[in-house]
Amino acid sequence: MSHSQRLAELGIELPEVVAPLAAYVPAVRTGNLVYTSGQLPIRAGALEATGKVGAEVSAEDAKELARLCGLNALAAVHALVGIDAVVRVVKVVGFVASAKDFDGQPGVINGASELFGEVFGDSGAHARSAVGVSELPRNSPVEVEIIVEVA
């Protein structure tokens, strides 16, 4: 089954690629790797939530926002090379705008990681960093970037 067929089976539709907020492109290919820029939880041109995780945004809501970031990252990959070219997810880096004493960053970024497992199966298993930060662009609660190997 192709990745596009798997997305359809899961009822997942990739969103439009989020337009860059500054001087960069959504994704770049070098050799057999595609690197995405950091993706925010933007849907239909609007940020889904703002604020710090563990204060204005719950960890559960932030996990869903991380999933949306992952979808936006897949959309950037798809626009560049096509989703069916993905061989495996290599690396995921997630940033969580964290309230003081919030230490649940790994659980938040699981929103993206679990998405990649659903879509790519064993090829979705990846290396990962989940990092707590004080601020993200536009006061976003979460940001995710990925590296994928492509055929």
C-alpha cells in the first residue's frame, strides 16, 4: 500500500503547505534527504492556539497541536517530492513553549511521532529531540521539523 493510500485509509487529508513566515522555504531536498522548516500548528492560515504549554495550553491540547505540526511537515514534503517517495522518517525535532516547571515535552511531541507511526508503520520510527523553550514564533505552543529519507 502506498503512503497516499494509507493516508486515505486513515481519513487524513494533507493540508495546503503553510506559507513561510520569513526568508526560508518549507522544505529542501539534498541527496536522498528532505529537511522541513519548523512547522507551526497552522490550519487554514491561522494559528490554532497560542501560549505556553502547562499554563494557557494543556499538554493534551498541545499533543494535538504537535500532530497538526506533523501534518504540515508532511504537506511540505509532499509538495516537494510527493508523499509516496518517502522511504522513512529519520529525525523529528519538536519545540514546546513551556511554562515554568513544565517537563512533559516528550508527551507533547508524541502527537507528531504517533502520526508518523500511523502513516508509515515501521518506517515511521525515528530519532527525536523534544525541547522545552521559552518562546516560539507568533507565541505558538509547539513547533515541529522533520528529516525524511526519500527514494
